[in-house]
Amino acid sequence: MRTPTAATRRAARETAFRLVYQSDVMAEPVDTAWRAVRDQGALDEDQTALVDDLVRVLHDRAAEVDDRIRAAARNWALDRIAATDRGVLRIAIAELIGRPGTPARVILDEAIDIARRYGTDASGAFVNGVLDPVARELRPGEVA
């Protein structure tokens, strides 16, 4: 079995981001969106497992994920956060919860990069500012 690379994990995270974004703007469950594309063969086994894990957390613990965003995004109502930033925050928090073997710093760096790619000029800093306290709470000692 080959070892997953950062690039292959990035592709899985971007797929998860697009699913969460689509789910948000279309007001449909994220697992429904994932089922519609999961078996198209675009992702390898490791990538599919990562997206499966993120979708499972977002399905089972959506309220907790959103509560963590609300608590960390002081002075921002969840519906006022740009849908792209909201999607990135959701997948990153889901990964912090559902993938304890992945270092928190990797998750945060990936989320910031995805936010910069798909969001506005301020998205990277905003996502970093929200995720940092969430990561410190969920993964004490991992984030310096």
C-alpha cells in the first residue's frame, strides 16, 4: 500500500470542502451530496476514507461543529460568515474531531491554504483566527 502524500490528501480535503459548500448553498445534507459522487472513482481509497470520515463527523456532529465556529468567531453570526469560509471551517473542525492521527498543525495549514485559494483576500487570516482557538481546545498541546 502506498503512503498518502500531502497532494493526495489536499485533493480529498478540497473535495470535502466542495461538498460542504454545495451542501450549504443548496440546503441539502452533506452525506447526500457525498453519496452522489462517492463512487465515481475520482478519489483513491485513502482519499475516499478521509472524505468519508469528514462527512460522518459533519453528519453526526454538525451542531457541535457549528457551535465551535460560533464560539471562536466572536462577533460573527454563522450565517454572516462567507459560505466558502464556513465550509473550510467545517471540514477543518471535522478533521480535528474525526482524525486524531493527523497533526493539528497540518489540518490548520491545509485549511488556511484552501481558504486562500477559494475565498477572499482575508479568508486565510479569518480561518486561522477561528481555527486556532478551536484546535487549542480540541488538541491541547499540539498547537503552539
